[in-house]
Amino acid sequence: MSSTEAVETTEPVGPAGLADSARELVEGRTTSTEQVSAALTRIEGSQGTLNAFRHLRVEAALAEAAEADRRLAAGERLPLLGVPVAVKDDTDVLGMPTYFGCDGRLPAATADSEAVRRLRAAGAVIVGKTNSCELGQWPFTEGPAFGATRNPWNTAHTPGGSSGGSAAAVAAGLVPAALGSDGAGSVRIPAAWTHLVGIKPQRGRISVHPQNDAFQGLTVNGPLARTVADAALLLDAVAGPHPDDPHRPPPVEASAAARRDPGRLRIALAWRPPLTLTGSAPHPDVRRAVTALAEALARLGHDVEEARPRYGLIGLGFVPRATVGIAELAARHPDPALLDPRTRSALRTGTRLGGRVVRAAREREVRQHRRIGAFFHTSRAGAGYDVLLTPTTALPPPPIGRFDGLSAWRTDVTMAEACPYAWPWNVLGWPGINVPAGFTSDGLPVGAQLLGPSRSEERLISLAAQLEADRRWYEHRPPAPAPSVRPGGGR
């Protein structure tokens, strides 16, 4: 069977999930050295096929695994002690360059990011850094610096972006869970296109330090995993602020929420995306899958009805913030000539939109909170909704190379046609979760978003867990990646 054939299987592939991996270590059924060694072997064996990783930490990870085994034998217990995980290559890991999809030579990070510090404090062993498109701009993970990261369900297609490497690694069973980041859907889109749970938490829930206010407040870090419980466990492990963080929401208990009944909820199903001027509409297979998910929610006892949120001109708050965020990062590259021409175009645009324009865009957020927040709040007009359900993307995963050779403008238009639903929640800073919705007639995964108002992660997680217990999406896994002879784990 070719690795590019779209298939789904119920045969186990790769490691146990995050919670099961941690449990096996505590119960002495395996060792961290065994888990980490197996993960590294899977990654290296798949690199020529899937190309999920930019860097591996082979020697350091094995040394940390041996230390974790000593700590476990001594009776120490931490949530992720000895469990292998991966992080996206926009995340600083001490001693490693943070390329964020770029080409060229960059210096090694002099300290861990706050999210990595918290992962280590929870006992996790970071095996490597996963591929991202250049500066996280696009819903595909391809570029001249590292090649193309491919979808485990069908290697002719993208796993999405910009956290495509993390999504491919988890979906293929290379690691039990991974951290991504989401500035316009970059956790939720690849989760949708690889049949994973992907959580975009409330702004500030997981620190983005040392950036503090990444992409003008649009970008947050978030987990990717096969199950809601695993995603919640990773969220609990990394959540919390750095002392310098400007956004500091009160704590949540994600794992406890995953074990709790959500109660009966009012759920709005919205097909119409915000204004993008592309005429985007969901692909028939996407519409069919999301409709089936809505029907499952209704069968579980929720009140589900179609509705249309008042997004307004929310794009006026997004474009300046996104392009200024790209410009801020691109300007730090030691050799801008190596950047993609589309990145250099965004750099010029973002430079023009800085200052008063981006400040005005950020000031609009308060009005956007009021307008869209009214959708969730009880008023004289009637009861508000508890959750908004939308497709995560309008289209299934595009083929590798779909965006090659496009101008900056055509790339943006094509991207908006495929992915018009996710980005408004980055403007608002509110939480959302992608859940697997099913498959196209060609066997490609598609997803749906559960979206909520400010600080509603626990409700969304409880609902996602209830839906997962009914739909059992974790039983479907892609074929094992074809082994490759390519050595190593990238640069």
C-alpha cells in the first residue's frame, strides 16, 4: 500500500497517548529511556517521508530520560516525568536556534521560553523542535529552508500550518503530544487536517515569553493531541504566566474539566464566515462532516440551532496586527534577503501599518468584545448561546505545493478561501478547540471548532470530551509512515 493512499485504521500506531505514557512510567511498565529512544527512532525513520522536525535533541533527550528514570525510581512524581514531547520551532529551547521556518544562520537561544521551562518543570523530555512555515504566516508547512512537511493521512497533502510539524508528529504517532502556536488558526487548522484535538487557549493562558505580546496579541501557544484528556493534561502542564506577561487570566483546571459533564448547552451552528471578500463557503464534505457533528451534539441533549454571529469588520482589527507582527520578527533576521518574497512584502506592509494604525486596530478589540460577546450573553432579546460551532476550515487539506509561486496577494486570497473561520478568535483573544469532524470521500480529515467567550476553556473542554466519548475519533489513525533512509533529524 502506498504511503500516499488515504486510509484510516483502528490498529495502534506509535506510542500510547500522553496520559497513558505517564501512567506506564509510574507503574514501571516502561522506562523514560525506552519511550524517548522509541520516539527518536520513529522520528528519524519518518523524517524522509513526513519531515515533521527541524531539530532533534538526541543526546540531550536521552540524558534527560536517564535522569527521569533515576527520579522515578526514587519515587518522584510529576505530571509528565519522563514523557517525550515536541515543541514548535518558534519556541526557544536553551542551546538551540529558533529558526521559525526561516533559512540562514541564527544564534542559539540563551534561555528556555517560559512554556519550555514549565514543560521541564512538569518532567517532560523535549525530543526536538517541529517544522513551521516561515514566521507562522500560512496554513501550510513548506519552505526552502526545510522542504515540505507532509500529512500522515496522505503524504501528497499538507498537514496545515503553521504548526504543521507538531500536528504531523502527533498524528503519525511519533510523539504522544506536542506544543504549537496559534495566531490565526495555526493550532486548530493543522489539528483539523490531521484528525487531532487542538486547543487555542485564552490569550495569556500559556505564556509566550520572551515575546510577551506575540504578533500584537494575536498569537498564543496551545497543545495538539489525539484526545481531549491528553490535550488538557498538556495545557495544565504549561499554563501560567511569566512575571513580565501583560495578560494574566485566572487559572483553569483543564484535566478536571475533561472529566466533567458539560450540562445542557445552547450551541449555535454558524456556516457563514466573517467577511473576507473571497465568497468562501464550506466544501460539501466539510459541510457534511460538521452537520453530522452538530447532529451528535443534539443527540447528546444540547440545543443546537443555526445562527449568524455579528462579526462586523473584524478584519480591520486583524490585518494590521498580523502584518506588524510579521514585520517585527522579520526585521530581526540577520539576512532578510533569505526570507520568502511574500515575507518581505509583509515586512514592508507591516512597517507602514505600525504606530497609529496598529494602535487603532488594538483599540477596536474592546468594541469587538462587546459586539460578539453579546452573542453569548443573556439580554432582553433572549438567552445567549454557550458555544459557537463552525467548520475549522472551509476546504480539506490542500495538496503539497498548492501555494508555490503565488504572489503575496494571491497567497492571502487562497489562504482566506481555505481558512476563513479561525482567525477572528485570535483578534478577540478567546478560547477555541478543534475537534475531529470526520473525513472527506477521499479519506482526508476535516475538523470543527468549538468556540466560546472569554475564559471559557473549561466549558469547551468538557463539551469536547463528551463529544469524544460519543464519536471515539481517537480510534482512527493514519497508516504508519513509510520508513526512510534519511539520517538525522534536520538541521
